Amino acid sequence: MNILILNGARDPRPGYNPLYRGTYRAHPSHHDQLPDGHEVNQLFFWFLEEGGELGVVRNVAKALRFAELWNARLKEKRQRFEVVEITDENTHCESNGTFIGYDLSAG
């Protein structure tokens, strides 16, 4: 299963839909106010190692935990991280989650 961990819109310019939930959104980052040994930063290092440049990971439990830890520290509700399964056009989803729509992403 291919998974992305994403939050709010990447492009805050006028004319862009603030309700956009496609794949062109921000990935989680290092939490600079916490030490590298903290669980959220350990999961960030895992994310970098497994996700690489595209940020695609495959461990659902770790992805959900990483999103949960980041979301607990975020003040704005609309900037919450979501764990999103991504598929190719002829591939069925494995997660049985809620369908949020189509996004024609490059790559």
C-alpha cells in the first residue's frame, strides 16, 4: 500500500481552494522544538528513510502515529495531517477508508 502523510494546502495564494485535499500538500517535517530522540522526530527520520523524495511510505501504523503526534501539536484544525492511500488508475485501494476524490498528480 502506498501512503502519503499530508496537511493543509501548499499554495495559500488567492484563487486556490482552501478545501483542497489532493496530493499537492505539505509533508511533515522535523519538530525543531523537540530533541531528535523524541518519538515524533524518530518517526520523521523513518519518514525520510522510507519515503525518500516523494514521501511515499508503506507502514500504515507508523504513518498514523506520526500524523497523530504532529496533529496533537498543531493549533489550527484545518492544517491537520491526513494519512492518504494513493493508487494508480487501475489499482484498487487496500485501506477501505473514506474516498476523498481524484487527483491527477504528476508522477
